[in-house]
Amino acid sequence: MRLFFIIKSFKYEKKIINIINEALLIYSNEWGVELMIDKSFIKDHDYYMLFGYNSKEYLTTGEVSKSILGNYPLILDKRNLNVYEVIDLLNEEIVLDKMIELSLVKKIWPPDGASLSE
């Protein structure tokens, strides 16, 4: 039973990482820079997660001149797997629902009308 839980948990984590990577493609295509998740900045909250990101070149080489500055983390809502970009971050501890209500975040993934598949 424990092994099943570990496998199920791993598949869920892999799905979340794939979703964040798909969301990062939006910025990569827009900015012309290959982006990747900054594994040192992943924060897990009750029903959402924060994902830091930067250029792949910076994260693999550490060369500061290749770093992206001023980017807010992406937020993944674990309840529906929507990904949001932060427009304004008043306080990291503010709850996601309140951020959505105050228009401090904008949903970027999945595209409107798209369905989530397993």
C-alpha cells in the first residue's frame, strides 16, 4: 500500500512539474529565453505552490549576467491545477483566493477552454 502511495505521489509531482514547465514555455516564447524552474525556490502551501524560475543558462552556469531579474514566482492552485502569474505581491503570506479576488494574479495556464487530461 505504501509503495502505491509513493508512486501515485510521484506521478502527481511529475504532473505538477510538467504543468509549470508548460506555463514557463509561454514566457520562454515571449521573451526568447529558455526558462526553467529554480528548484531552490519551490514553496508548498496548503492548497497552492510557489515556483521560482530563471533562465536555464543562469541556473546551470551561475553566470549572473544571464539571470532574469524582477520576476515573481508562478503560483499553482493545487485544487484545479491552474497556474497564475503574480501581477503584484503585497505579502507572500496572502492567500491565493484573496490574490485572485484583488486581481493581483492572472491565470496563464491552462489556456481558456482547454481541458486538463491525466
